[in-house]
Amino acid sequence: METPDTKKQNVDKGEDADEILSSLWRSANELKGHIYSTIMKQYDEFIHTYNTMNELHLKVKEMDVKLRNVSKKMQGDIKPLLKTAKNEQISVQDNLKMVTVIVEALTRLSQINELLSSFSLRLDHKEFDLAANCIVEAQHMLSEVYGNCDAKIFKALRQEARRKRANLQSILESEWDKSISWALPQISLSTPEKILLGTEIKVCADLIQEGDDSENKIQPVVTAMEILGMLRPKLNTFAKKLLRYVLKPLIAESSVKPAQEKSKTETKLHFVVSLSMKRKQSEKSISPDNYYNRLVEVLVFLHDQVFDRIKVTVNTEEDKDDTKVSKPLLSILGLIIWPTLSKSIIEEYLAASIPTSFSELENYAEISNQTTLFEYTLKGLGYLEETIDTLTDYTKHVNMNFANKQVQDLLVTARDLLKSDLYNTQQTQISPDKALFDEWSQPDDSALKELHQIDENAATENSKTLEMSLFLFPQCRVSTNICKLMSLAYETLQEAVKSTPDCAIQLFYATRNMFDLYLEVTPAYHKMNLETIPQLSALHYNNCMYVSHHLLTLGAEFRDHLPPPLSNGAATFVDIVPFLRSSGQQCLSQQLQRQEQIIKNCLNSTASWNEIAENNRSNDISQHLEQAFHQLNHLSRVWFDVLPIKLCMKLIEDLTNTLIVDVVNKIVQIEDISEDDGHLIHDLLELTKSKILELYSGIIKNDDNLDQEISNHVSGWNKLSELALILAFNLKGIVERWNTPQSTLSAAFTAPEVHSLIRALFQNTKQRSTAINSIKTLH
């Protein structure tokens, strides 16, 4: 059952739903109105746009129809009229061009005719420069008229212009030759003096008028030649003659001087011999001012008589707009002759005048001053520009030039010395007081006392006596040219001490290069002799050691007197020493190997030592032994005269030992030695011993105990002696010698070698076996 409150709540809910529905209805109606208004608005605009488009389409279509009609009318009526008008215009233009060309051609013909007529008039008045301008301009205009037009009138004009130009060139050549002429010597005259005496330069007397403002009469000729392109070849020819027949011979021959002769028609330059200058030339006392004055006289003559005030127009090198300037003709001539002239002066005079010693450099100042004055004079005459100082720059660097000359002369002298004969020798003589000091630089007494004091102190500290002789070079023979080479090295370094720093450095390294040259030249130039002649091999060894000995202290001796960086330790020759020693040692070692091979070949050329009694080979073996000892005796005589004694002894000992070892090995290798063979072999061994004793009796001065001395030096001597004893002993003797205390037999041979000899000498018996066993047991 519903309560009143519940009923009231239901009524309120119904009223709220009505209000909501009413609100929705109103909103729907408003939305419909908006949609309708929007659609109607768009539709109205679309209708209007559509109608407008239709109207425009109709107008376009109408316009298209009109255009088509106009196009058809133009194609049919107006286009033919336009084509006709265009053809008429082209024809009129062509006619205008033709008329213009004809007018221009007639104008050019008139101008060319006027130029050619003016050319003839100028030529008659000898106005060569104006005539040249006329003909050049006329030819230029002819070249521009239709290029190479083949019309008859232009052909004729071109031919006429060429003829007139050739005529002008011929006249200019003639005028030049009238103004300046040459009288040249015969081609066969080759000496500078004869060339100068046969040369003359003749100049027309009225070429230059009097007065400073007057013009040179050859100026129009020169200008015309420049316009026609003739001047440069003509100047080149003139310059070549001037250099060949005048300037270069004057530089080479200082006893000839120029002279002038004047007459009414010409001025002549010729050359005469000056007796006073010839005498000075023979004495080599020509002063530099006399030397240069002769050249200046020639150039002043050309300036005053020929080229004064002559100018030519040239293009400037700086401007790019073809600006032309007036330039003296002498400056162009100077540019042509100066490179050759300056080079000849440097080579023939300045280089030859460079002093040969630093003390003479002061005398070079006069030459330097006169050289600068010579260039200054040429600049004043107009031959040279102010910026050219070729000779002055050369004389300013006299120290470097002096050094370069010294270096060149040094290396040439050194090379000549190294290529000279090695046979000429001298004995080295170095006193004990000099020790490491060289033969050309004697130490003073204080230095010797100091050196001895240092030596005594060292001996006290080490309880040893250090002999000064340990530092001496042993007495031997060295080639004279090597002594001269060392003298040259010391003199060069002494000169370097007196020189400027740059010069000193050059001279020092030139001295080093001299020894590098020695390493390269001597082994190559004397290669065949060094390989085949034992004496020269020994000399080369001595030479290398001799030079090395000096180079050890050469740098230290001069280091303190040389400029940096030499004084800081760079002045050294020690790095060259190993190469020098290696060269000498290699040469002598190779020679020793060749001599060993020669001795072996002598011994190997014999037949086998086996059964020499039956085959009668004893004499053959004896002859080859004699040949081997002959070679040893020859080497002994040659080397003992050259090498240091100790070294020579060592070499002979090695070769002797080679011979002994070869002989002993041949005998030890024999498997069966008969009694007769044993006697013959024993005789051959005694012969060998006697030859060795004979060889060493001439070598070892103290021959009281020659056998012991040989034994001390030749390791195979005891072996040879013991082998001879074995051949002479019986079994008992061999065993007793083996068992002897400090037996030389056991020192010379091993037990197997003695066994082999016993088996070869004695028959297979119980005694032989016992002897072999006893030697084996002992050993």
C-alpha cells in the first residue's frame, strides 16, 4: 500500500521527464533550422557559380570562333604580303653591305695608295724611319682587306709593297755597312794575338755631328730597322763579331791594346802589340787597371763613334697595355754581350787571379776595386743597367771562390798523386820523442815534458811501464806519393786555420774528401798490380796503416784552431780509419792467400810420394820443393824491404807453415813406405829443413840457436823434424822417443798418426804390435 510520501515522489519524477523531453524537442528544432539554413546557403551559391560558369563558357566559345576566322584571314591574305616584305628587306640589306664594302675597299685603296706614295717621297728624302712606318702600315692594311683577297688590284698592291719593303731593307743594310764596317782576319789564325792584329772596326767620320744636342745620323736607319724587325738580328751578328774578334781575344791576350786612327772619311779602331805589356805578361805582373782599360777603350769607341744617343722604342715588361718606351741602343747591345763577356772575364782573369794561399788574399783587393770600377764605367756608358753587378758579386765572394779553387786544386792534386806510381818509396822515420805527433808539426819541449809526466803518473798508478814506442808507427817503407798526400793534408789544414770560418770548413771537408778519394781511386786504379805484385800489396798495406796512424790524431791536433762546429768535435778523421785499415788488410790478406795457393800448386804438381824409389820420382819432388822455396825466398826479400819486421816474419812463418803442413800430410797419408822410399823421403825432409834454415838464417839475426828460434816462430817445424827422426829410427827408437818426458814427438804427432807411420814403415810383426800398443797405452 502506497504511502503519501511515496506517491509524492512518483509525481515529481514524472514532471522531471516532461521537462527533459521538452528541452530535447527544442534543441532538435534549433538543429533542424541550422541544417536547413546551411544547406540553403550552399545551394544558392552553387547555383550562382554554375550560372556564371555557363556564361563564361559561352563567351569563350564565341571568342574562339572569332579567332579562327581571323587566323583563316591572315593565312589567306596577310602572310603572303609579309613574306614579300621580308625578301625585299634582305635584298636591301645585302645591297647595303655590298655598297659599304665597296666604299671601305675604295677608302683603303686610297689610303694604301697615299701610304705607298708617301713611302717613295720619304725614301727620296732619306727619312727611313717614316718610310718604314708607311710600308708597314700599308702592308697591315692590305692584310686586313678581305684577308688574302685575290683581286688583281690587291695582288698588285701586295707585290708592290713587298718590293718596296725589300728595297728599303737593302738600303738600310747598305747604310749600316757604310756606317760601320769590319776587317776580319783569316779563319786559320787561331791565336788571340793574331786575331786581334788582323781585326779592324771602321766608322764613317760624319756619322755623329758635333754638339750635344745633335742627332746621330744613323738614328733613322736604326729606327727603321727596328720597325722592320731587322735590328735585333743585326745587333746579334754585330755582338758575335765583337765578342769573337775583339773582346774575348783581348781578355785572353793582355799584351795587345787598341789604337785609333782618324781621317777625313773614317775613324778606325785597330790593335797593336805593347812591348811593355808583353813583358809584364811574361812576368805575370799586369795590373788590373791596365787589363780593364783595354776593354773600356773598345767600348768607349763604340759609344762615342757609333751608338751615342741612339734610342729605340721597346715594349715595357711591367705594363700589360703594350706601353712603349724609348731605350738606348747600347743597353740592348749590353744585354746581348754581357753574359758571354762577364763569363769570359771570370774564367780567364778573375778565377785565375784568385790567390793560392790565404796570405795573398789582401792583394786581391786591388783587383776587386778595379772590377767594381769597370762595371761602374759600363753603367755610365749605358751598356749595363744599375742592378747588374755580376763581376762585383764574384769578387765580393773571394773567400768562397778562394776556398772553391783550393778545394778543386786539392782534389786534382790528390787524384794525380794517387794515380802516380806506387813503386817510389821512402823509409818512415819517426823518432821516439814524437809519439803520436806528426812529422810536420813538432811538439815543443813543454808538451813533451807534459806527455812524459802523464806517462810516468800512469805507470806509477798502474805499476806498469808504458813505453812510448807502443804508440809509434813501426819503421817500414811507404809510397812517396802517400807521404806527399799526407803533407798536402797537413798543409791544407794549416791553411784552414789561417782562413775565414766558411773557408776553413770547406778546406777541412776537402781534406776529408781527399782520403775518401784515396779509398776509391787507389784500389781501383792499381787493381791489377795490387793483385799480382806482392811488393805493391805490402806497400798498399803500409800506406793504409800509415795514413790511418796520422788520421787518429790529425783532427784533434787542429780542432782547437778551427771554427765551430769543427772546434766542437766535428773535426775528426777517426771514422775513416776503419775503412783504411780494412782496405790494407784485405789487400794483404788476399795476396797472402794467393801466395799460399802458389806454394800449394808447386807441391801438388808433383807426382805421389808413394813408391818414389821404384818410379824414380825423387828428383821431380826435389825440383818442386826448390820451386816452392824459391817463391818463399823471393817473398822474403821483397817483403822484408817493405813491411815492418814483425809483420813480415808473421807472413813468412804462415807461408812456411803452409809448406810444412802440406809436405807432412802427404807423407803421413802414405800407407806403405819401403826401406828405399823411407831413405829418399828422409833425404827430401832434410832438404826441406836445410832450405828452411837457409831461409831463416837471413831473417833471424841471432842465429846462435837457429833451430830453437824457428821452432818458436813456425808451429810446423817440430812436426817436420820429428817426422825426419821417425823415418831414421827403428821401432825401439820411436817408442823411446815417445816415452821420453816432455817428448817433442808426442807434442808434434798424435798417437793415431804415429801408429799410421809405424804401420807404413815396418812389417806386421809382434814387435810392431807391441810398439803400437805401448804408444797407445802411453797416450
